Amino acid sequence: MSFMGKTAAFMGFNALREMVSDSMAIDMGSAGTIIAVRGRGVVIDEPSVVAVNNLTGEVIAFGHEAQQMQGREARDVAVIAPLVDGVVADFERTQQMLNHFVREARSGISHFSRRAVMSVLSGVTQVEQRALLAAAAYARIGRVYMVEEGLAAAIGAGVRADDERASAVVDIGGGTSNVAVVANGTIVHARAERIGSSDINSAIIDHVRRHRGLTIGARTAERLKLELTTASLPEDLAREMTVKGRDVQTGSPGALEITAGEVYAVAQPVIRKIATAVNETLAELPPEVAADIYDRGIILTGGGAQMEGLEEYMKGETKLAVRTADEPRLATVRGLEQMYEEPLLLRRVTRNEPHPLMDSEASAFET
């Protein structure tokens, strides 16, 4: 066969391979798992929870379906979150959950995923990273590139990979908050704190039980957080919401009114810890980098960035300009997805050595 013929045949093989495989961007966190497929955008946006039959050990539901059972599970069923504080806490359930979501994300004719770019926390240990890689292998993903969450969030928030000046991104998730300073497409400084918006839920549950004598469920606490929590002092402190649960004293069903002012006081310690982590990170920067951040301010990403009044609160705490990225929950997965357009950058910033399914994939990103 002539050189041109071989080239055409090889290109035809690559085109066919693209049709029967999916290139994915995976942002798997404590609160939710978001998967984007190259050319199709975000296809999975599900809570990172599973429902398990306690008698058989079988997982009977994932994501939204499992979340719907939470608080009202059958007596032999438990709803669990296999990732805690952004890392794998239950290895087997994490494998099963990721495998399920990846299968759901694949196109109808695809049977495997040739490659995936996956976010990982700054400061993650080798053991924690290997657990994620093993979960990806179980989901039949051939090559996995792991990229720090802060860098992916920055790129997804609009920071250019070739920008010489530094930008600061604060990514607030369910179980973690990640502060990253990025310049020239790499991380200059980063810090991950294992505290996030889900800690507000826990604080609300604890407060209502201890001080109001009512035990409420996780879904009720989440609703309270979404409807009443503000980072800055609420305009209407008396705004109320009725919550229902079990009376601590009598064990009977009960209800009470919770005010926005009460929830504000409960949430403040958590929000203050996040702000403290941001200030401590900024205090560790080299002078030139600090000068860039003074000029540019801070970008907020992650689901927690949607909290009412957070921009104003962070401005007051840092004395810097603060803006929230467009669609902040999707910033990380958007950044991971953009890595496919920057193959050299991806190879430079990946935290692991990707293991190919076959040798011919060594130049996959250049085809």
C-alpha cells in the first residue's frame, strides 16, 4: 500500500475510533459528579450518592434516584456518599458509582472511553489518587489524565492558559474548598481545605437539634441552606421557613419556624473558615504574584459560590475585587473539557503518568 493509502487508512481508523469511543471530562466530588463528553457537552450532573441494600450489599440506585430515597429509605436500605471531603472513602461503591455514571454518559454505539481528564484535589495523596485511577479503570476508561481542580476551575472560569499574569480562583464545593493561584497555565500556589458548603448542612442539623429540640434530615437542612443562608447579613432577619422533623424530647413528629437570622449565625463559622483559608493562601504569595492578584481580584467557582451575598462577604474579608464565574458549578468540568484543545498543556500539568490501552494511543491528543 502506498504512503498516502496507509495515511488515509490510519485516518479512517482514527475517525472510526472516535465514533465508537468517548473522550470525557470528569469532575467527581463529595456532593456531585459532573461528566462532559467532547462534542456533546455536559451529559451527567448527579449527586454523588448511592443506595445500598444492607442485606445483600447490592447497590440498588445511583445519583438522583438514590437521593430521592434519602431520609425515607426502606428499613434494609442505606443511602451513602462514597466520597468524603473530596476523596474516596468507600472504594467499592466509588467504583460502582463512577462505572454507572460513565456508562450513562457514553453514546449509544460506544462501548469504552478511550480517554478521560479527571479533576483531583490539590495536596491529594498518592493513595487517594490511585483509588480514583482504579475506579476509572473499573469504568473501562483507557487513559486517565489527572489535573488539579484549581487549574481546571481557573480555565473553565475564563483564565487563559497563556496568560503570564497570575489569577486567583476559589472553588467552593460540597466537602472541600480549593484556593489556587494560576499563571502561564500552571499552578503557582494552591491550598485545599476539607470544608465546604455541606458543612453548613451539618451545622444546621446540629443547631436545630441542640438548641431547638428538633431532629431534621439532610434534605431538610439542604433546603434551609438554599432558601435562607446568606454570607452577608440578610436584609430581612425575620424571614422564616417552617421545618419538620422528630421532637427530641417526645420522639413525636414536630415542626418549628427557623429565621434567616438564626441560619446566618449558624453558617457564619463555616464561611469564616473558608475566608480565612483564602487570606492565608494569599499571604504566602511571592510579591509579583500578589501584585497581579491585587489588580485582578478573585474568581469564585463551585456550587458554594452561588450562595447569596458571598461576593460581598469575600470583598470585605480580602479587600480585593471578587467576581463569580458564569455557571460556577460547571467551571471545573468546563476547564477539564478545554484540556482536549490544549494537548501540550494537558501533558505538562497532568499529575500522573497515563497508562494507554494500546501503544497506538501514544499520540492520541495529536490526531
